[in-house]
Amino acid sequence: MKLKRPSSRQLSIALAALALLAAIVFIAVRSGPLAATRITVVTVAEASLSPRLFGTGTVEARRAWLIGPTAAGRVLRVLVDVGDPVKAGQLLAEMDPVDLQERLAALSATQARASSAITAAEAQVKDATARRELAVINERRYQDLRQKDFISPSAAEAKVQELTSADAALSAAQASLAGARQDLTRTRADVAALTQQRQNVRLLAPADGIVTSRDAETGSTVVAGQAVLKLADPASLWVKLRLDQGRSGGLAAGLPANIALRSRPAQPLPGKVARMELQSDSVTEERLVQISFDALPSGLSLGELAEVTVMLPATARAPVLPNAAIRRVGDKAGVWRLEGGKLHFVPVRLGQSSLDGQVQVLEGLKAGDEVVVYSEKELSAGTRIKVVESLAGRQP
């Protein structure tokens, strides 16, 4: 049987089909599911990191006071306003004393009466003392006369009884004097207590500072402990900073810091870690740190936000690689190491990290190893790979 020769149209269709099939195969091999995974590798370098901690905080006063009454009452007058500088002992506000002045006058009269009672009791003691001395003299004389039989026994016994009565009268006068003195002491204590209450209605500045809040006006009724005014020491301003607990290792008092205030972000101010609070925030997993200024800037306001960078001590030299190279397989953190053209997952133990994305590797790698820092697809052992870029020599 003689085969029919294909037409030119059929040949064109066949050639187009072959070209399309070749294109599909080419795409599948180069960028499709059969293509090798394109990766970027980095060479592990040994270096010393200068780790830094970054966080945000607010400007607060280390020394601040809430000025208010120790008992409920009505505000009589407020003498200062927000922003006013005050001196220690300056009268800031006053509460209505109600009847304290009258009660103090009554106690003062009682105190004067107690003093008069003491004077009377002292006179009674002197009189009783004189009467006893006379009774002693008479008793001795009558005893001598009785021994010489000049008087009867009953007359001598009468003088003994007079001496006993004089002793009793002297004891009573002395007791009255002691009671009068105790009454005066109690009255003086009452006067002192009422005087202190009278002073407590005068709200005085405990130290030099600036009024930061005026929370009650004249005529307002406040309870005990409620603030009428708030003061702050402008020389004690610092930044209350929150830092991630997971990166706070190595944090210590005295470390240098840079403070960028919200009002002047382009002018970082030098400072240092002044104090680390013992209590952390268990909800946000943050540690609270106070950062002091080396020199207080002018125009600083309470509550202003600040971005703080704390410089930690430089670490010892160790293998260093980008954070992007760290992968997690199962419950292990590690890297994909390129060795002999094949990938191997190597668990590592990490150390300090820096703000520029570098991390120390304490165990698992050595300088010169090549690890994957970027891949187009998820990697696994046996994945066909193609290195498209090597970052060798670009590490610090």
C-alpha cells in the first residue's frame, strides 16, 4: 500500500505541536515543578557582634507627688496652676477647716484651766506640807511631856492622830497635783493633735517642683487621699522603657543608650540604664527599664514618647550569619547547610543578635560553612537546588 504524502499544512501543524511540546518541557525543567529550587547561600564568617536592644518608652518623673488632704473636706482655695514652679514649704492650696479653729480655742481655754488647777494643787501641797511639819513638832513635844507624866495619854494620842491626818492631807494634795499635771499633759496633746489637723488643711509643697496637674477647684469636695494637685521634680525626668524579655540577656545598669524623643527624632540624646525593675510584665512579656539622660534637654514634657537603643557589651568572636538563614524543622531550630552540592539540615544553638539582622551561632556551624539564606520553595533533604547567588565575603 502506498502511503499518502502529508500536505504542507499537516507538516506545519506537526512542527508547531513539536515546538509547543518542547516549550512545555523547557518551562517544566527550568521553572516548573521539575525545575531545581533556586537558592541564595551565605558563607558563615567569624565576627564579634555589638548587640543592641531597641524599645519604646515614655518620659516620666522619678520623683512626683500627689498633694491632697488627709481627711474628707471641701477645697477652700487653690493658689497655683499647672506649670507653676513651687518651692518646698510653699502653700499650694487650703481646705475648709470648718470648726477646727473654734475647737482649738476651746482646747486652749481648757489648757489654761489645767494650768490654774496645777497652781491651786501646788498651793494645797504647800499648805498640807506646813500642817504636817507643825503636826510633827507637836507630836514630838507631847510625847516628851507624856514621858514626864505632865499630860494624859489621851492628849498625846490626839497629837499622833493629828500627825496621821496631816500625812493623809499631804498625800491627797500631792495626788491632786499629779492629777492636775496629767490633765495638763492630756490637754496639751489634744491641742497639738488639733493644731496638726489645722496644719493638715494647708497643703504645702514637699519639695521644689512644678505643678503638673490641678485636679480640684475651689468648692470641690474631696475624700481623704484624693489629689488636689500633682507635682513633679523636673530634674528627675527619665524614660520608662519596655524591652522584650527574650532579648534582654546581658542588660545591666550603667549601659549606654541613645534616646530619640518624638519631638526631635533626628537628635538622639545620650543616656544610660539607670535602673531595671524587678517586676516584669507577664502579659506583654516585656521588661521595664528606666533610662536616664546624661544631660536633661530643654522643653522636655512628661508623657512624651521616646525610642531608645541600648548598647550591650561586644560579644566574643563566634560564627555569625543573617537571621534569615535560621529555619525551624519540627521543634528544632537550625540552618540548611550546603555541602558537596547537597543540602543538610543542621541544628544550631544561637547566641546574641544585633539590630542589623545578624545572629551568633554558638554550636553547630563553623566559619567557612555555606548555608541557605533564601530559597524560592520549602526545602527538604534531597531537593534539587541551583545556587543563583553567593554572599560570601559580605558578612561583618
